[in-house]
Amino acid sequence: MLLSVVIPVYKGEKTITKLVEKLQDELKKYDFEIILVNDGSPDNSEQVCFSLNEKYKNLHFISLRKNFGEFNAVICGLRYVKGKYAVIIDDDFQNPPSEILKLLNKAQQENRDVVYSYYTDKKHHFFRNLGSWVVNRITTWLIHKPANLYLSSFKLISKEVIAEIIKYTGPYPYIDALIFRVTNNVGRVEVAHNDRMEGESNYTIKKLVRLFIIIVFVYSLLPIRFVQATGIFLIASSLILTFLYLINVIADWQILMFIFFGGIQLSSIGIIGEYVGKLFLTQNETPQFVEKYNSNHVK
């Protein structure tokens, strides 16, 4: 099998049927499969996916017991891919299925492990674009991706890289960080970007903050290094203040320093606590996802 198409589904009852039908038409010349992962969607997406699963033999459907998050749904789908390549595409129809062939051709022509899409005219709302800009800056610094590479959710990944990605079993999968742990053989190709067909974006401030915390605390040592640097700074500051006190340049500075050091200690404890909490949840085997239904277990 050449190609697998993984689609995380959330509030996609009005778009997923059209997307699947379009995929069947655009990719009919290829040997391909579609993997739908319903991420605990509160609408009728699950039933729509059931119907599509009955209609198409090359469609595999998984339904999760609750909303675990987009990355968790994606890594769930990646665990079942059979193709040489897997394309991840959202269910909102903003990425035309015909553009999949651009990613595939780029990967084959340049022998790339991963191909990301990028847009010259993005149709996201302002906050989504701002969030993408922030994430792009953070990831360039922390996961060492190329500065000109836009981490689009619409991307192609080779089977070999997927085999390494799915070795991660923790509860906080961030697909892009996992990719750059495995390979730097990454390409990019320009694709079209459409307005949403139905509904509003599921992108929220809460999700952006959660992603920021995951990137910083799960995929980097930045906070720990910040605490280390702060400690060194405070030692140096203490020596300077001690010297100034001894030569009578400053007098009553104890209360100010008590408050300052107390704040630093509490901040440090909070940062370390975040790491300990994430480690606890990982070691406690908090699941990436829990399957409610899997068509592979039925057919």
C-alpha cells in the first residue's frame, strides 16, 4: 500500500462525509486507505463515521472514549497506518484533498522523510494565525526546526519515521517535536488553503496554553536551565550585596531580599513541580488514548 490518510475528527459531522468522498475521487488511481479517529466529538461525528466505515472498504474507523486532544488522536491513527507514507489532514476541508498529491510528489522526488505544507494566503482567523506565529517561534528555539519551516497540521510522514514516532507512549504526544527527534530530512511545499466550510475553529486560548506547556515542559529543559541560571545570578547578587553592606553603601536591605528570594524559591518550586507532575502522569501510565470502537476488531 502506498498511502494512508489519517484524519482526526472533532465536531466534523457536516464536513467529514464530503472530505472522504473527495478523497475517494482524488486518490482513486492510488492504492490508499483512510483512517478516521473520532476524538470524543460531542456532535454526531461518530455515527457519520460509522456510516462511512460501512460504505468504504478502504476506510478504517476508530472512536475514542473521550476527547484526548488532536495530537493524541493523530498518534492513535498513526499506529494503524499500512502505507509507505501517511498524510495527516484536518476534517474542516481547509486543505483541499487534491493537494495531497503535491506532498506525495515532493517526498518521492526529493526522497524526504517528512513534507510539511505551507500557505501564502492563510484563511485562519487572527487569533489562530497569532497562535501559529507564537508556536513557530517557540519550536524554532526549543526543537531546533528550520526557522522558515511552518509546522502545518497538513503534512506527510514516511513509514520509517512513523515507526519511531509511535514508540513514544507518554500522555503528551507532540507530533512535530517527535518528528525532529527522528529526522532532519524535512521538505516543504506550497499548497492552497480554503475557508472553513462549516462551523468555527476549535482553536482556543486554552489549547494554545496547553500546547505551550507541553512543548516547554515535556520536550525541553528550558525551565530547569532557567532555574539554574537564576541560582547562579542570585549567588552573584548575594556576594555583591554582601560587599556593599560591608562597606556601608546600603543599610536595611534584609526585608527586600527576603521577599525577593522567597519569590524566587516559590517560582522554582512551581517549575520543578510542573516537571514532577508531568513525570508522575507519565510513570503512572496515564493513557495517550482509550479506544471505544475499532473497525479492525470488527471486520
